[in-house]
Amino acid sequence: MSFFSSQSLSLRKSAPLTDKEFDDLSTYIYELAGIEIPKQRKYLLENRLRSRLGELKLNSFSDYYKYLKFGPNKQKEVEIFCEKMTTNETSFFRDAKQLGVFRMAVLAPMLQKLKQSGKKQIHIWSAGCSSGEEPYTLSIMLHEMLKMSIMGWRIRITANDISSAMIAKAKKGLYSEHSLRNTSKDIINRYFTKEPGGYLVHPKIKKNIVFEKINLNDTAALKKIPKSQIVFCRNVIIYFDPPMKKKVINSFYDNLVPQGYLVLGHSESLHSITNIFQPMRKPGGIMYQKMD
Ligand SMILES: C[S@@+](CC[C@H](N)C(=O)[O-])C[C@H]1O[C@@H](n2cnc3c(N)ncnc32)[C@H](O)[C@@H]1O
């Protein structure tokens, strides 16, 4: 505890988050991950970090900020801070209507075209994959569509998230019933085994997925991701401010092959961010295509 001033130790427990502390911590998460926490959501930052102050026996958010920036375990703490500041809500087959449109309007014609050209290779990037439900859903969809012929395809799904804890959970592939709330019994029976701790994804669903911790704010790291035909980035850019949104969308554009597709969350759009993509509007969702 010698790291902190005696003055801070005398502060009463659970001191409220001051405006200055909010500014420092919200600026820091923005610098790290591009995540914007508007002032009116100050309560969110306070609620999410309060338990961490307790765990570290710190008396104020200023002490936490000092610990985070200059403490002996700053690397580990930055990781925990990012995890606290992100929303990891997800599920298998999230937004079934949008996935249906994607399957019909994008994936099926793309697979058909690739098959006809004799290039049976597909790479999909799930950016901001949380605990893995989205990339596993995409893998299941490919199995369902290609059936036995999948053996003749080279399939890769790159899945990344800023959170090591989420990536570790994704790699494990063990899920609760809650994660499978939008998944039919049929699919569960075909692609999961019931274990004492939950439902384990079948190795054949796992084998094409490369999970990796990557920060979407790290443009250099994104450049190393192999070219994709499809980028899924659903319910992620909603947490970014306009410049960060633009930066990330530009990275997706650079990563996509010509005619490749970007899929955002159903409530997200590129309107007022960029017009580099061609929107393809369908009832149930917009898909964005790289035209050149
Ligand atoms: C709400 S989840 C969305 C998961 C999934 N795409 C879906 O739609 O179900 C958002 C995810 O984005 C991740 N995320 C937020 N900022 C990120 C960043 N800068 N780099 C990588 N991942 C980030 C979070 O850790 C979180 O797991």
C-alpha cells in the first residue's frame, strides 16, 4: 500500500467517482481501445470499476487510476480494466433474421461462385467475437450449408477480441444453456455434446477457427490478418466514437477482397461514417460490399 498517499488512505470507503476521475479513466479507455464512454454514462464506469477498487483495497478512483497507470502490475491491470469496460453480451445465432438474410443474400451465392471457379476457399473474420458464439455460429452455418462436401473446402474463421478472458472462454468452447437460447435442439444435438459443465462444441466446428487476442485500435496488428471475403463486426463499433469507427472500418475495407462483404450489427450502420462501401439493403439487414 506504500504506493498510495496517506491522504488517499484516509478517504472514506467507496468515495464517489469525481468528474476529474471520470475524465482520466474515460480518456484512458479511449486511448487504449477506442471505446467512448459519454459523460451521461458516468454511472456505468463507476459501477463497473467499484468492485475492482474493493478487490484492490483502494479507497478512491484516483488511487485506482494511479495503480492502473503506474502500479507494479500495470500490464495485468490494463487487461482487467479493458475487460471491465467492455460489454461482452452475445449468443449463438444472435439475430437470426439478419443471419438468415446473410445466408441467402451473401453466403450461399458466394459459396456457389467459389465452387464454380474451383477455388473452394473461404476466410471469414469475426472482429470482436466476445466468448466465441459468433464464429462458432458461422462455422455451424458453413457445415449446414456444405454438408459432407465441406471436406473439400479450405475454411478459416479468424476470431478476435480485446479480452484475453473472452478468448480463453472461446477456445474452451463450453457454453451454458443461456448462450444457446436462440439455437434449435437439432443444431445442439448435431454440434454439441452435453458435459457436466455445459455444452461443448464439437471439434469439427472448432478446427477451422483461429482465436486470437487483438485490439481493433491496433491498426498494425489488423494488417497482419489474412485477406477475408467476409468481415463480421456486429455490436462492436457501437461503443466507438466516429473517428475510431472510421479507422476500424477502413481496416476492414483494406482487409476485404474486392466484392467482399462487411456485416455490422442490425442496429449499426455506416451512415455518416463513410461511403467507401456499397450498402445492400434487404428486409432484415444491410450488408456492405467492397466494390472495387
Ligand atoms: C457486445 S460484444 C459483441 C459480440 C459479437 N460480435 C456479437 O454480436 O454477439 C462486443 C465485443 O467487442 C469487444 N471489443 C470492444 N472493443 C474492442 C477493441 N478495441 N478491440 C477488440 N475487441 C473489442 C468486446 O470485448 C466484446 O467482447
